[in-house]
Amino acid sequence: MVGNELDEALREHVQQRVEHLMARMTWLLQELEQRSLEQRSLEQRSQKPAFAWEALVFAALQQWQFWAIAGVPVLLFRLCWWRRKRRRQPEIGHEEESSSSSTELEEDESEEEDADDYQRCLLNSITKRIRLSVKSMAYRRQVVEELASDLLTVLQERLSNSFFPALQPAIGVGSAFEGWSPAGHDAVYRLLVPMKPPRGHTFHLELGAAGEMPAKNCVRVELECTCPRDQGMENVLCFLHQPEEGLGRNQVSSFLGILCTGSYLDVEKIARWFQKLVRSAWRKMPQSRLYTMKVLPSSRSCKLQLTNTSGRSLFIEMMFGVQRGDSDIFLSSQTAEAIFTPSTIWAESYAVAEVKFFRHVARQAPRDNFHLKCLQLCAHTLVGTGFSTYTLKTIVMHLLNTIPPSSWRRREFLMRLQDIMWYLHGCLEEKRLHHFFFGNENMPEDIVLPPDTQTAKPINLFQYLVHDPTAHTKALREFSVLQDQLIRLVFYRL
């Protein structure tokens, strides 16, 4: 029987096991390095750089600290499990000695079960940390959807006989509506409110070059003929042909004069107009009895802070969008660039298509699928690094598009975390991360993209690294920080 202290034979066995693993790792690194050198030599000869998975594996394995640190908990767990198993065995004297060989055989056969037990304990710990935030997000998501529906119903009734934009049902976008969020239950719930032109007006989208930074997309407003002779109706006002005196000055200026700059839709004017509508409509909302509403400062959206009687706050951001035809792509009022953006410039947003992609994956995934937990766990480690959550989400979407949902289950959790880190490291080495929707032929049928987007050349989200060696060096250094933080978060719960 093994007591509280490890005997010398067991210590020697553990030491031999560690030396064996380190020797095997050294051999693997040498072999992979040789293959990597051969691959690079072939690429230089052909002058056609390729994105090789061998290079990804080698780059990841070079981070030997990951494997060394990750292997220690596994080894210790197996050791503790072996000690507990030995303690539970009854003392049978000489019969135990005669059965020692069969016990060792059973231990060898159960090695895989030991690893599964360790991973199961690890996943249970991680799941407990994420489960509460996921449940909280689901509840709050339902509250936000109901509130947005009630609010837009009130606003639509008020605007039904006006010449202001027609507000369409809000669409939940962003991480909170995709089922994950780096902020957990404190997430900001973002909604896209599509707008259609009022009667007598049309929207014409003037699009900038694909991938242009900053974006130069504009929405031009034009008048269209609504004369009775063209529409077959009587008492219909026509802004294009009817004299201004007959229409009335307020009707003529209600849209172009209030919400446009020149002939172009103005984001900041729309934001101020919408915020004023929300303040006046809140008093008629049933939620006004449960929450105190505050409109937060925002020049390109409507940000709301709802506080209940217990002091808990719920943050909502309502953005405005104009749809590109019948596709899932919108010109959005909210831009990601930190630089100054003119008020007549709208950003091309793929947020609706991204939500539909995650819902498509969820329909195909088994019940114990962990792809969202992988994404959320990795997002927690981005603090202190220059990587954005959008970069991480793009990588996970690429992996979900190539690795079937059945391979994102609990037992493959650690492997998928490694895949995410390998993919990111490979993209940094190659200075290339493709936009998920541009030129991607492997797209679910229920996601509708404009034809020019489907046939376009892939856009490199890491293009800035190509022209800035300092930024590239910094990104590689921050990747090491990111990887270390993930190791501590997963194995040591820090």
C-alpha cells in the first residue's frame, strides 16, 4: 500500500516518464523542423508561398512551454488517481502480491480513461465558470428582444403617416446574440434597426472599394414620382412634380432637411432624431415601470442603460442600417475605426450574416457542442493584447467551416483550443487572415450575399502587418502573452 508519502520507486517511475516525454518531444521538434526547412526550400524554388499545416504545427510545437506546463497537471492527476485507487484496495496479504501483475495491466489499459477523467474534470470546472454567464445572457437577450419589439411598435405607429424613414423590426447582432460574449452577463446587447425610405423617396447605395479603410459608403436619397396618374390613386402627394406650395414646407423638409446632409443620409442626424423619439416613447412602454431608462451619449447610435429596482443595469445599443438589396449585408451607422468618420459615411456590416452562420452551426451541432465555449474562453484571454474579438471570431468561423460540428464536442475541447491557437499563430507568421465572407465559396445556403462579394478576392485582415514590421513583431510577442494567459486560465483557473 502507498502511504501519504511517495516511495522511492514511484518517484523514479515518474522521473523516467517525464524524461521519456521530453526526449520524445525533442525528437518531434527536430523532425518537424527538418520538414519545415524542406517545405520552405520547396516554396522558395517555386516562388509560390503556401499556407502549410506543417508550418502551423511546427510553429505551435515550438512553444514548448505550452506542452511542458500542460503535461504536468495531466501527469499529477494520473499519479493522484493511481494513489487513490491503491488506497481503496483491501489488504489481502499474499493474494495482493499475486495479483500485482494483473493490477498493473489494468492500469495500463485504463491510461486513456485517466486522461478522459482529467479532461472531464477540467471541462466541468470551465463549464461552471461559463454556464452562469450564458444563462444570464439568454435571459437578458429575451428581455432586450421584447423591449426592442415593443419600442419599435410604438415608434412605427407614430411615424406611420409621416415622411420619415420606415423602421423595420430590429435584428440582434454581435457576440451576445451569437451565444457568447467576452463580457459575460455584462455584455452590451446590440440591435440593428433596418430603415426603408418613406413614400416618395428612394435610397441609392454608393459603395466604396471592397475592403477600403476607412469605408467610403454613402446612402444617397432621391425623390421619386408618386403622381396619381402613375399610381392610379387620388390625393397622393408627389414631392417630385407637385409644387412646393401645395405640399407644405414642413412636408418637403421633413426628411431631406432634417435627416440628410445635402442629398446623403446623415448618421449623426438620424442618431439624434432616434434618441429623441425613444425618450418621448419610453413613458408609454410597459417596461418603464420596471426599469429606469437613460440615453447615453452616442453620435452614431442609440445607447440605452436600463436599471432595475435592485440596481442591476442592462446596456443596449441600437444601430441603424440600410440593406444591400435582398442580402444579409447592411450599411451600418456604427463604424469600427477609431479615426474620425464623416457623418455621411456608412460602414459595410456583416453582423447579420455572422449571426445566421452561428445559428446554422448550432442547428447541425450535437447537444454537448463546445464551439461557443471555446470562443468565449479564448476571448477572456485577449485582455492586455492587441488582438480584437473580431479577429478571434473570424478564426473560429474559418475552423467551423472546415472542422465538422461533431468534432467540437466535450472530449475534443482541448484539441480545438490548440487548433485556434495554431491557426492564429500561422496567420501571424503568414501575415494573412482572410475575411470570412469575401471569396468564400463554402458558405451555408441560407446566408444571402451580394454576387460581387461571393466572387471577390479574399480580403486580408492582417494587411497592416505586411507593411509594418514593428507591428508584426509586436503581434508575435502578444501571441506568446495570449498563449500563456490561456494556459493559466485553463489549467490553473487564474
